Amino acid sequence: MINQDQNNIVKTYFELLNQQTFVAEKLDYTIFDKHKPMLQTLANCSNCGISIFDLFKKDYIFYSPNFGNLLGYDLNEIIQKGLNFWDEKIHSDDYVALRQNGILLLKLFYQFTTDEKTNYKLINEYRVLNAHNKFIRVIEQLQILELDSYGNLWLSLSIIDISPNQDINEGIKSQLLNFRTGKIIPFEKEKKSNEIINTDLTKRELQILRMVKDGLLSKEISTNLNIRLNTVNTHRYRVLKKLKANNSMEAVVFASKLGLL
């Protein structure tokens, strides 16, 4: 059962979804029809479960026929219950983390350019109850399949498979992948025992980090703030060092999660 805290997280998640304004008449679902053969072929070849979530309808509009086989459930039952079915099967600790990650990801995506929104894939590994009422670990890859004509996040693709790691005592693992560049960003900052993260960013460092989050390059930041390019790069270096981040995207993720942005 979903408790009150989980309900609050879900409420926040859908409130964020509702910040997008769709024009129903402008949504061409024949575009999605063209994806169906490819999705079915992918499901058949990889034996994974595939679903499509419609961020306008706030519901799933597609399941591959083999989706239920993954955990031994009846697909018709999954379709009838919709969001509630899958939510009720996820380990309670992992469910909270998944929704929290979803909230952060939406906030980040709302800051991305149209091109950037289709460049990233969120990979989650978490625990789900199968039909025998036993937890197993699954790997889910989430990415935006289609934007609407206004750049809103519209159709989200989910590909789920059984994880080779079946340690059910282990919690959720998440990472963000830019599949255009191949860069992988851990979604959760793994803090070493002797590692201290300095969150005391200066006003200028926060200002520059916000501009990085908005997609501006160092040269553009230099021009907008009327400061030297070397000064911008120095501030960016200090931000990475303070947050123990490997790159600017990691810094944005960590800073957002720490409530700095």
C-alpha cells in the first residue's frame, strides 16, 4: 500500500507534470503509431517489457504483449489497473527514491533545450514483487520518445528487463546517461567516508551554475556577465571541486539534489 509520504511525493510529481501546457488538437498520435512496429520488434528480440507513458493523458498508452511475462502477471490486469498496478509492486523504499528522482529529472528537463531533452536516458535498478510475491531486481531505461510541437515532454519510453544483480538487500541504483556523448552521471552522489562536500558556493558560483543549467556555454556566460572567459572557467572549476563532481552536468544534478539551485 502507498502511505501518506508516498502520496505526497506522487502529488508533487504530477504537479510538476501539470506545469506543461498541452494543446490536445496539436497532438498527432499517428506519430506514435509509426513507432509501434519498432517497439514490438525490440520486445520480441530482447525479451524485455516495453511501455509508453503519455505525459498529456498521465497514463500508459502502450504495453508490449510480453510485458506481463517479465514478472509472471496477466497483462490485462496490468492494463486495467494502470499506474496503480506497477506502483503497488515496487519496494516501498525504492518507490520513494524513484519518484524523488523523477521530480528532480523533470526539474532538470524543464531547463533543457528542445534538443537536450531527447539526449538523456535515466537508468534505474530497483526491486519489484513478481507473481510469486518475491522481490526481484529489474533494470528500467527511461527516455523521451516524442516531444510535442511546443517542446513539451510528451511520450516517455520505458524498457524493463531482469537485472543480473539479484541482491534484494540492495536498494535503488540510478544514473543518467547522455547517449549522444556516452557520458554517464550517477544520479545519487556516492560519498566516500572521508569525503566532505562543500555546499558553500559563492553568489557568483551559483549564478554561473544556474547559467550552465540553462544550457549556456562558458563564452556565452562571459559575454552575459561581462567577465573574462578565464574567470568563468575558474568559477566552474571551483564549483566542480566543491561538489566533488566530475563534470558540469554532475554539478547541476548534485546542486539540485542538495537544494542549492
